[in-house]
Amino acid sequence: MSTEDVILTAGDAEVTVRPGNGCRIGSLRIGGVELLRQGERYGAFPMAPWCGRIENGRFRDGASVHQMPLNSPPHAIHGFARDAAWRTARSSRTEAVFTYDLTDPWPYPGRVTQIVELTEDALTLRLGIETYGDSFPAQAGWHPWFNRSLDGGGDPVRVDFTPAWQEERGEDHLPTGRRIDPKPGPWDDCFGMPEGVDVTLTWPGRLAVHVTSREEWVVVYDEQEAAVCVEPQTGPPNGLNTAPRLVTPIEPLETATTWTWTRL
């Protein structure tokens, strides 16, 4: 197994996956145009075994309380997958499979798998979390940094979606538990889409990217000047405490997102 970059191509689409750097999608180029921000915070990384913030880095599983490192004080954020060195299990010209084993400080042994599949007009990402032992709560999702403008110029991207609700966000950046009517941006907020995540990013006159997932949660973050994030995930921020999904020996946590593009 290797941790070297993997490049997938289909038509004029090219994806670079960096398993040695959190199995991040380091680049997505359509007709030579880069869609994902480059630099320090770049590409699109998988979030596992949780998404967003855990309040004070602590979550409960039955009678046990587990403390995660506070990598975004006073909270823990985005899981360990993005900081891990993954291994390439197999790859072809258009598809690749990557894995990494959950280890300390995550208290449960298990494995995370990401499958990346490219066609001429779409990128599909799949995540799976399985346990090697006891059942445990978990979340999974993706955190892409889409360029606000393509090629450093042109009209900025427009984000279109119709959520059923917005999770009210407290001063601690965590959902309060109240669902409110969606408010206008800018956002660093979680939204509910019970029929599945369905968000369109449009760079006027250039390209439209349709982000979909069967999950009902999406975080939209557009408070930064250079990038916009649309993050499908299996639960809300702090979901290990409020809406956990259980990974069991007979039922792994599995999720997927597809980004489909159209030239305008």
C-alpha cells in the first residue's frame, strides 16, 4: 500500500487525491480550471469519526465519557481522518480506494475507507466507518473549499439551496438544539434538508456544480473571502452528543456525496 498522490482522469476532468495528507482531494480541475482552493487550507478533506465541533471535546457513550484533543479550543473539531496518513488499497484511471485505521486517542478500534470515483461530469466520494470490536457513535462527511472565483477572477460563486430549517447557532458556535427559519448569509451554519442535501454552486457564465447527498445535514461556510464550503455530513455539529450514528459489527456507517458539473 502507498501514500503517494493518486491522479484520476476522465474526459477533461482531473482529480488529485493525497492519501498521505488526510486523503484530501488536493485538486479538482475541469478543463484545466481549478475548482478547489489551494494554499494552507485547501482541497476537500473527509471528516471522520466526527464532523464539526464536539462541545469541550467530550462525548458520552453509555456510561463512559471520552475526551478528545482540543484542536479548536475550547472544542475538538472535524475528527482525525484529515490529519492521518491513509493508504491506497487500489486505484485505476478513474477510481481509487483508500483506508486508515482508527487509533489513539480515538477510544475504539476501527477502519475508515474512502472511495473516490470520477466520470467526465461528476465526482462521487464515499466514506465508510467499521468497527473492529465494540459498537461506537460516529459521524462522517466532507469539508470542501470551493474557490469563490475561478482562475482568480470573474463573478463570484452563487450558492443556491432550499433548506427546511437552520440549526440555531450559539455564541460557542454549537447548535443550541432549536430549529429556526433559514436566515440569509453569510453563514457558518448547519441546515436541515430531510429529502437529502441538494446545493448548487454557480460561477456565472462559467460552471455550475450540483452537490448532492442522501444525508439531511449540510454545513455552509462562506465567511471567508477566498472560498465557500458546502459540507454534507451524517449529523449536525456536536452530533456525537446530540444525534450520533452507531457503528456496529454488522452495520458500518456509510455515506456518499456526488458533485455533478455543467458548463454554462
